[in-house]
Amino acid sequence: MGILEGKTILVTGVTMNTSIAYKVAEIAQAEGATVVVSNFGRAMSLTNRIVKRLDPAPAVLELDVTNAEHLAGLPDALRAVGVERLDGVVHSVAYANPETALGGKFLTTPPEDVAQAIHVSAYSLVSLTMACKPILNNPASVVGLTFDARVSWPTYDWMGVAKAALESTSRYLARYVGADGIRSNIVAAGPLDTIAKKAIPGANTFNDIWGDRAPLGWDDHDATPTAKAVVALLSDWFPATTGEMIHVDGGLHSTGA
């Protein structure tokens, strides 16, 4: 029996089979979960195609985490695909304008693009959780994904700021929803060759950093270690852990220069 046997999990941001979210969905299913995935807009066509690789192919919802109507209708949308209760939510959503907010443009980014990055990448952790709250079980688990934002990184710029906000948001969320049995945790992954990474100018420099410094080494093509950590946090094996950030980065976070 898998560690998610009998649980139902919503995984947001499933786009390609190289994405962390896709690997989370795959492993969660293997561990016994019923999985529902989401995306929105033009990416929906990619999601609908890629989930056919999963067995069974999960239901796909259109969910823009910045759209108040989508959020308000989320419980009904889940019920429409047969989901009455949720046991876990995976927040795998982030965006910063690559033309203005990344790649060394930190000092000239327009404030509206900063606001967008923080809304999509950080505030949405709260809005998504609260949208799901009416059908979340007690206990339940919310897990977000970050690229360790305790320090600055080259080219990451306002996405780094947004991820720092996400990490803090998770801690505050843990404080406010713990009484309802909801845990909120973050997994800090090393660099992975996803669509999101490819949108960051110069992000391949991260591969060199990890190649030189990660004590366990790091495979930037393998999202499995990160996804396993997410699935573990969704399970009952971390019943008293909340407000935490777990590193899955080959150990690089523990090293100095």
C-alpha cells in the first residue's frame, strides 16, 4: 500500500513531463492517490496531452490562480469531476516577466511587473489554499516549490524576491491554518531543466554551480528526488511538520564558497 493510499491531491501547474508538477502527479498516483491537475489558458492544450501519459489520466481543471472567479468556483469544479474532499494541494505556479524582471534587469523592473510576480508566485499560495479550504480534510497538506531564496542568485532577480515572499507566505499560512489541521511546507529544489528554468536568461549558469558544489551531485534532468519530497510531505509521514522548507538540492545549501 502506498503512502498516499486513499488520498485525493490537486496538483497545479502541470505542463510538460519535464515539470516537477508532472513528476509529483506520477509518483502520487503510484503511491495510491487520486490526482487532479490544473493549468490555464494556452497551456491547457499541453496539459491535456501530457496527462494521457499517466495511468489513469487525471481530470484536468482550468485554474488561473489570479482569477477570482476561477478560485471561487474551484470547489464546484472539483465536485464536477467527482472530488468531494481534498487531502492535499501542490502549489507549482510561478511567473515573472522574463523581458523585464529577470536576467539582470532588477534595477529597472516596472512596479506592475513586480506586483504580478509576487501575486502569481507568492500570494496565490494563500488564495489557492483558501479556495480549497471548504473541501480540505483535517488533516490536509499544502506544499509549494521554491528555488532557495534566502540568498540572491545571478539573473533570478524579481523571481528570487517573489520566491522569498512565497517562503515567508508559507510560514504565515502555517500559523493561520494549523488549527484546521492544514500543514503548509515548501520544498526548495536545485535547478531542473524545466520550461520555467528555460525562461530565465542565463539560468544554465546554475548547472555549473551545482556541478562544482553539491556534495551529493545533482542531475538537472531528474525531478524525481524533488517530487518524492513533495509526495512525502503530502503523506501522513510528516504529521507535525509545518512552516518548514526542505532542501532537495544535493546538499548545496549547506556549503560555503
